[in-house]
Amino acid sequence: MTSLWLLLAIALFGTALLALIGHLPYAGRVSVIISAAKVAASLWLAYGVLEHGPLLSAGKLFFVDAFNVYLIVLTTFVGFTTAIFSHRYMAHEADVRGLGHRRMRLYHSMYHAFLFAMLAALVANNLGILWVAMEGATLATVLLVSIYRTPESVEAAWKYFVLCGVGIAQALFGTVLLYFAAEQVIPNRDDALLWTVLYATAGSLDPTVLTLAFVFLLIGYGTKVGLVPLHNWLPDAHSEGPTPMSAILSGLLLNVALYALVRVKMLVDGSLGTNLAGHLLMGFGLVSFMAAGLFLHRQRDIKRMFSYSSIEHMGLMTFAFGIGGTLATFGALLHMTVHSLAKSALFVTAGHVSQVAGTQRIERIRGLIRTQPALGWSLLIGTVALAGFPPFGLFASEFLVLTATINSWPWLALPLLVGLSIAFAGLFRHLQPMVYGEPPPGQTPVRVNLLPVLAHMVLLLWLGLAMPGFLADWFKQATVLITGSWDTDELL
Amino acid sequence: MDLAKLSLSDQAVIASAALILFTSFIMLAQARIRPLIYAFAWQGVLLALITALVALVSGQSHLYISAALTLGLKAFLIPWMLHRLAVRLNVQHEVEPLANPSILLLIGSALVIFSYYVSVPIVQFSTLVIRNTVAVSVAVVLLGMLVMVARDKAIAQVVGFMSIENGLFFAAVVSTYGMPMVVELGIAFDVLVAAVLFGVFFFQIRASIDSLDVSRLNRLREIDE
């Protein structure tokens, strides 16, 4: 319990401290130290949950089980490696783009405020608090998207604010409806929005109201996941803001939004006894997966390209959670982890790449492997990992999802395979000239810190080749929580 | 339905719900910025009033706190902030030409009918009062969205955004006597922060496109040509 409070306290402390000292030269280092402390606290928390089972705080405000604890560790870890990257990157950006003291304070402080909101959303036992934290995440990051004050970035931030705000308002309406249904059967009003109480009474909630609530929650949190056709804000917000923001938005925010959706699905499944929620998720997921793969081909901005790839992967996960069942859920959980690692590593690389080339336009980024081999190789290997090649972790998870699809919906395996190849082609047609082309004259290397990229790649390799036993066990526990069973027949 | 058979307080609730819907329509068609902000403030006053009424009828004393919070935030603080921003940006007398106000109002009416249709499954176990008020709250949410779609000025869009929030709050009050207190405080905090951030954005938008007409924010495209 102490570890949970400590984790949230560190995040809040970081927000407050960096609001005061964020402009100082060593602020980036302080941010790294605070992020490292968060990782330590989250590991302590995870150890506690692994040893002693689910955790319910006094007052039932927070709840940690196998499903959210691994996302908590992932969130703090990616937050930590991105902070390492952000330290030098933002110092460079502050020089080049002339970010003043106030904006640097804003940046560092809001970085931790965003992580606090993510953690609060993950540990919240109360659906209402989850909503407040999700909206808080938008509010914390929206000023960072427009931090460069270019017309494009202001437009992107405005779109992000308005579209996400309206989208997530639907989720609040869904929450009200859910509360309405729960209040009829749960005697204590204050308990009627708690996950722990709702799961116990799911069977007696009114199915009509719950269906309606799910539709609203799907639209609301689906906007945040970036499901097509609610995705318009995502590529803009991810491409116009500073790169560390893109890394944590793509790597963390989308995951947490999907987490909320899956939690709601578990509840609705318990009440309806049908797979309606699953079918809706499958539909939205598959459409997003296919559409984003096609959009990939038409992008001219390296960060926009990776944003569309995020939509594609989130679509795949949504689809897999929709199928349900042991194999698909296990695959989706694994995919959440490996996609976060791969995508944040790629955004880190893309940030350095655009510093080398002086632009984010793909057609003007050329010959990286000659100018700065380390960077060129990072981009190449990162993209190979992202496209789902063995031996990286994404191959394992995509393979699991594909197998599950063949088992339960054989004819859907075809669009899935087509979609995977479309996305693969989309990534590589842009990647090849960027890495191997002729470097423009005068292109010089910049100081980079590829430690985060290396760490993520090693983890991806490790997850792809030999998943450690405790992690597999962890995913297994989470799968049992989500699907309600561990069907060994499916695994053979 | 027989309105005369309802208790006096229930009739008052229905009457204020009707007035809230009316303020939504004003927001839809009011072309001038200052009266638009006043319409939003009146909606906040009515919302606080209806919350206090529901608290009185149901005996849910925590709703008095919500009512006070609504009155302070939605009826005074946010309209005052918007008004001050409009003055500082010197747009308070601006008139936004609406292409087709009558068609807009017709679409609005259609949305109200649609809301009654949507609310049928939610209200099947409820009383006459709730049946009407839930439908009205859905209508306020939809009309707020229509305001955001139809209007180009950033301030008008923010008013639409905030009135969506009003509609959601209204739905919570009439269908479930509000949300748990901790959630309500969190939402109020988010709304307040959002209002402050919108203010910051007005200045950023004006600095970037020299206008508050957000339809001119059109540099980013889904597909680069």
C-alpha cells in the first residue's frame, strides 16, 4: 500500500518541483531522477501485488490487480527512458527554437503531471476518477502540443483539445448511464462506480442500459485510443508537439485508454452474457487497423507516419481484445507492452533524425546510415521490430493474435494478413530512402543519446526470444482476469 | 401526460428543464458574442436552481454542495472569465454571421425529438419527471455539439463545449441525484482547468492566424498532397 501512495506522491512532487526549477540547466537530470524513483516505486508495488495478490486501498479509492499493475510498471519505465532522451533533446530544442524559461518549466512540469494522470487513471478504482484522470491527461498535454507556437502546432493543439474533449464527454455520459444502472442494485451510492463492487454485481445490472452505456464509453475512450473514424486529432497532436511528448502519448496514453475500454468490456460481458461488446471492439479495431495501414502510404512527415502506425497497432489490439478468449487476450496484452516499447523507441529515434536533417519531412531526410550510422541503424532496426519481424516481441504477439483469429474467425485472418502487409509496405517504402539514400550535402551528426532505444530494443528481443517466466505468469493472471478462464485447449 | 397532477416541485423541475433547453437554443442562434456568454451564464443559473430543487425534493443533501459549485463555476466564474477574455481580445461586440439560422434551429428541434427517442430505454423504470429531464439533458448535450459544429468563432465553440458539460451534469443530477462527491469535485476541477486553458488558446490562436475564426485553422491534412 505504501508503495502506491509513494508512487503517486513522487509524480505529484515531480510536477510541483519542476514547475519551480524546470528552466534550470540541470532540470532534465532532476526529471530523470524523479522518473527513476517512480520506476523503483512501481517495481515495489508490482512485487507486492505479485506476492500478495490484488491490492485495495483503504477507502476503496485505489485498486491494483494483475491487469493494471503491469501497465503501471510499463508506464513508469517508458516515462523513465523518455525522460533520459528528453533531457538532452529538449536542451537542444530550447536552443534551436528559443523556448524561454516559462515554457521549459511548463514542459518539465507537465511531463510529470501527464504521468501522474496516467498512473491515477490506472490505479483508480472509481470509474468517475478514471474519467477525471483521462481528461486530466489531455489537459496536461494540450499546452505541450502547442509549445513551439507555430501555426501548425496551435492548430494541432486546438484540434486535440476540442476533439478529445468532446469525445471524452461521451465517456462521461456512459459513466452516468452505468451509474444509473448500478444504483438500482447497489445499496450504497458511493460504492456504485467502483470496479471491485461492479464486477461482483455485473450479473444483476440492467442489460439495456449497460449496452447503451458501453456504446457511449466506446466512443469516448475510443477517441482517446485513436480508433478510426475518431482518430483525427491523433496524428496532428503526435506530430506537432515535442518528440518526447509524442513518445509518451503513443506509448502510454493510448494504452491507458484501451485499458479503460477493456475494463468496461469485462463489466458489460458480465452483465449481457453475449459477445456484443467484443463484436463492436472487433469491428472498430479492424477498420482502424486497415484504414491506418493505408494512410501510412500517404504520409510525408516522419512523426505523422509513426502516429498512423500507432493507430494501426491500437486497432490490432482492440480487435484482439474483441475476439476475447485466452490466446487473443494474451496476445493483446503482450502487444500492448511490445508496441509501447517499440513505438516510444522509434519516436525517440525520429526526434534525433529530425534534428540531424533539420526537418520532419520524409523526402528531405536522406542517407542517415552514412551521416550517423548509429541513428540509421536504430531507425532501421526499430522499424523492422515495429513491422512485426522475428525475432522481436511484436512478431510473437502478432503471431498469437493471428493464430487466435484463425481459430475462432478463420475468414478474418485474410484481412488481417493483408493489413499487416499493407502496413509493412507503407513503413518500408518511406524507410528505405531515409536510411540508405544519398545524404544531402552538409548534413552532420548531432549528439544523441540512444540508451533508451537500446534498452527498449534489448527488451523487445528478450520478449521475442524467451519471455521470462514471471512475466508470462503475469500475463496469464491478467488474461484470467479479463476472460474469466485459462483455456489450455486453445494454446495447443 | 398530466402535468397538473404533479407536485409543485416536480412542475418547477420540468419548467426549469424547459428553460435550460431554451437557453441552449439561444446559444445556437445568438450571433453576438456577449449575449452568447450571458445565455451560457443563465443556463448555469438554471442548472444550479434545478439541482437545488432536486436536492429539496429528494432530500439528498450532498446535492446542495453540487448546486453551490455549479452556481459559482458555471453561472459566475466561467462566464466572467469568458467575458473578460472577450474584452481583452476586443471581440465582445463582434457578430458572427450565421449562414442559415432557421435551418440551424430546425436541426436543433430535430435533435430534441431524437433525444426523446434515444432516452426511451433509459427511462423505462422512471417517473414522468425523469423521463422529460433525461431527454432534455441529452438534447442539451447534442445541441452543444451542434453549436460546436455550426459556429466558427473560438469563443462560441468553447461555449458549446461547456454547455455539453452542462448537459452531462444535468443528466447526472436528474437520473442519479448526481455523481459521488469525489467524482463531482474532480469533474469541476477539470472543467475549471479547461476553461483556463481555453483562455490561453484564444491568445495563441489569435497570435498564429490573426483571428479567432477556427475554421481558418486548416493547415494540417490527413493526407499530404
